[in-house]
Amino acid sequence: MGATVVEKIFSKKCGREIHAGEVVMAPVDRAMIHDITGPLAIQKFREMGGDRVFDPGSITILFDHQVPADSIAAAENHMFMRKFAKEQNIPNYDLREGICHQVVMERGEAAPGEIVVGADSHTCMYGASGAFATGIGSTDMGFVLKFGALYFRVPESIRLDIRGTFEDRVGAKDLILHITGDIGADGATYQALEFGGETIAGLDMAGRMTCCNMAIEMGAKAGIVPPDAVTWAYIRSRRGMTPFALSSDEDALYAGWREYDVTDLEPQIAVPHNVDHVVSVQEVSGIPVDQVFIGSCTNGRYEDLREAAGVLGDQMFHPEVRVIVIPASREEYLKSLRGGLIERFVAAGALVEAPCCGPCMGGAFGLLAPGEVSLSTSNRNFRGRQGSAEASVYLCSPATAAASAVTGEITDPREV
């Protein structure tokens, strides 16, 4: 019997043949903590008798959820983590670089065949690089900081075979929303989603990150795209690494196999208050919008902002819509700035913020009042996620967000 790409990663790391369902202690290649989860992970590290971390160079620290500090408590968390980083000699990106997941990817800190953990659920995004990446809790992270390893139950995999060509203004976010609606919020619990097929092969890294980012929204332990030429071009531009073959065997055993054809896929939207309550944009078009957020680790990359700017064109945003644009990282901000996108958004009436999570978590700014409606390119629309529990959050693509920001109501981007 062959092996899935996930089984191969664990087999190589553990030095023996590993199959899904086995519980193994596996070494991790990188661990990431940020300003929300980091302090508790450090506390757990101390409670376990931690004195020195396993490898300062294999740990990523940065602040992205509440930056700049928006409260005394946030400032204290930042100070606590700065002190820890200095004490342990851990490189600290602090608040300069942007959202943790984007920064880890663009710094080449997740690569094919590696095991990467982060104290954040959307760590699964690094699967776009061909790594096995997953979010873990603070206690587990405390253990990782001390020992550089963690117990894993190696997940079974579900193969997602995707074919066809997207229509204009339909893309990766519409695809992953459609898949989420099909599989359901708990349909892939503790399994790995393996993305493949001609459509995935044709996606750039930004689109692959969008897909893997939302694997957790189906309960998945990880999302992964087996590395190909696109992957290696991205990795080698950021880190010296010799390409090698890593893919699932033809006779690998999967827990499930689903096929999708994007040829006739329409723009998709997740309606309040569940990420798997997905319909076509046409079905909810015309609903007035108070705020549009274009950003987050799901859709805050240059490619996403370019897509939104393409829909915007030379139009203005609707005067009654608050439009917040946040590039995912400093690198993405600079690319957008040099590409003229930032100027176009500001000229059209948007508020462009420095790289951070922004309204996605509802922890810092851009919060919603009771009864308000937000259209967001982020990954969760839980009740109260972006402010009042009486507000409504819809999830969509950058194209749909931009189109709706222009008209002031939920709008199919193909009509703008």
C-alpha cells in the first residue's frame, strides 16, 4: 500500500514507515507564537521547567493581532514577549512585518517536507508550501518550546481533485468557500485536506495559501498542496533549498476523495453566522453593506489587492460604506504601494492600515455596531467575530468585496 504525502512527511521525520492513525512523537522544524497566544505558551513553558528553548533559530515571534498596542493589556503582552525573545535570543519580528502566517511563508520558514506548528488555528496555511502545518494550543506550544517535538496522531487524508478553468472574477476564495459549504464545518475533523488537480496546479502561491488557510474551517488538522514547480520557485526565492520529489503514491489510502469542477462556479459567499453556510453571491445580492474589509491572512496579499483594484477600476467606493484595506505584510504593502494599488484605494475613499489582522479577530479596530453588515475577505463569520454579536459578517472574495464596496450592497463582481 502506498502512502499519502502527509504519511511520507511523518515517515521521514520519524525515521520509519508511518501510517495514518499512529500516534508519534515527531520533531518540529519551526514553531510560531504571536501576541495573543504567545504569553500563555511561554507561561506553560515555564511551568514545565523550561529554562532555555530547544532552538532559538527555529522559533518565530511576532505581533499582529493587536498592533500597535490598543490597550495597556496588549502593551504588557508585547513587553512580556519582547523580554522573553531577548532572554532566549529568539529573533523577534515584533510589529514590523505583518500577519504571522504571511510572514512565515514569505520568510521561507515553512518548506516542503517540514513539520511546522503555530499557536494559531490558521497555521494550516503553510501547507501551501508542501509542509505539514497545524495550529496547536498553548500547552502543546509550551512543550514544543522546551523539547522541539510534539505528539501527533497522524491524520488520514481527504483528496480534493479540482479541475476546470475559473470564469473571470471567480477564483481561489470562491473555490474554498464552495468546498467549505460542501464538506461542512466539521466534515474533515482531524483529517488533512490534500489539494490537487489541474486547477490547483494552475494556481499561484497566493491562491494556494487562500485554500490551505481555510482547511481549519472544515475542522481539518492540515491542508496541503504537494510541492511542484510553482512551490519550488517560491521557496527557492526565499531560502536555499534543493528541490526533491514529494507526492502521494497512486495507491495511497485516502479517507475520502472529492472532485470539483470550477468551470461553472459562480462567486460564492458565506452568510452569517456559519462559515459553511455558503451560497452564490447572486442569491443574496442587494443587501446593503456598512463596512467592507479587504485583508487578513486569507486574502491580504498583493494578488488579492490587485484583484480588488481591478474591479474598482477608476470608480469611487460608495460614500456610505466604510472600506478598510490592510495588506497582509510589509512585503505585500510595499508591492501594493509600488504597484499603485494603495494610491488607488485611498483615492477611492478607503482607509488603508498598516499590516496586521485588523477587524478579522475583532480585537483592535474596525468593529461593527449592532445591526451593521460587514463584507469581509477574512476566514470566519462567527457571531460577534468583528464586533457586536448583533452584527452580520459575510465572507467573500476580494473581487466581490470591491464590487460591493462600489455599489453599497452585496454585488456579483461580474456585474461591475
